[in-house]
Amino acid sequence: MLKEVIGVGDTELEALNDAKKQLGLDETDDVEFELIQRAEKKMFGLFGGAPAKVRIIIKDTPEEKAEKFLREVLDKMQLSSVEVEKKSEEGAVEFNLSGEDVGFVIGRRGETLDALQYLTSLVANHSEDPYIKVTVNTGNYREKREKTLESLGRKLAFKAIKTGKLGARERERQDTLLSVPTQRLRVTARADITTTAEAVQDVPTIQTTAQKARL
């Protein structure tokens, strides 16, 4: 979303400061602007003359777009009571959700939360701006989920060690790794047995490889 204002003043500087004021910026803030019209003095101090006009256009940052989208979705889900706390780092932003109704945001196996994170990331990075990593979390849910997945990965790996293959029940358990919240989850049960799950461009994918070492 673009924010555009036109400042007016007796001089170019006054017009620029007027535009900054409309945007809630300080006069010392650096901005890109366009000079629409230069100030013209009145002839003999009586006739003609025109004020200076300056246009400032400001684009929403990826973080701002992500936060706006996230709040709009929560409103559509009738979860406007859920609070959104933003934490920014270089190249990344995390939104932590809290409130009585936050359980509806998590969903089954965290599927709703993951979908919300994926869509928010798409909105944030739908521009020519540098890519930022977007995380949508609630409390320490993702940290707990990761530990659960690590435990599950080890069980699958040891099952493969014992039988040399995964049965239908183990494959069903393996499917739960699709909700892995990290970019890559790697669990090594033994030097020759590894279970991995990863997300490529924020899309969860899974590949479980468990092979017995050759004797």
C-alpha cells in the first residue's frame, strides 16, 4: 500500500516539512520527494505568485504488509481479541499471538498456524524488496512442536533400524512431520540412520531416509 501526500508552503523547504508533518514524520527524517511546483514570488509584492508543492510517496515495508494482512485475517476469523506482538530482526520478523482464543489459530497439529505463517510470508515478500523470513508463533508452541517432532523422528529411525522398513502405522506418523515449523529438522538416531524434514521456500516437504549401514 502506498501513502502519498502533497505538502504546500511558501518555500520548497516549508512544503517538504508540511508533507512530512502530514505523514507524522520529523522534519529531520530523510525521505524521497518530488518537487511538483517551485515557489513563485508575487510581482511587485502584489500580483501573481504561487506556493511551492512537494509530493512524498511512502511504500509499506514488508513487515508492515505482513502485520496488516495478519490482523485482517484474524478479524475475518472473528479473532480480533487475539493480540499480535511483533519482534523484528535483520531480514526476519516474528509475530507472537496471545489471548484466550489463540487455540483456534493453532488448529490441528498446528496446521492453521502454519498456513497462516505461509500466507503471511507470501504477502510480505510479494514485492521487489529483499526477502524476509516470517514466523507466526504463539507462546513457545513451535519450540514444543519441534521437540515432539524430534522425538518422533528418532522413533521412526529406530523402527527402520530394527525392521529395515517402515510399516503403515509408522508412515502415518511420518506424515505428521509435514507440519515441521523449522526450515530443516534433522534427527540422527545413529551414525547410519537419519530422519530429515525440511521446508523449501516456506513450503513443508518431507523425506525420511533410513538405511542400514553395509557390513
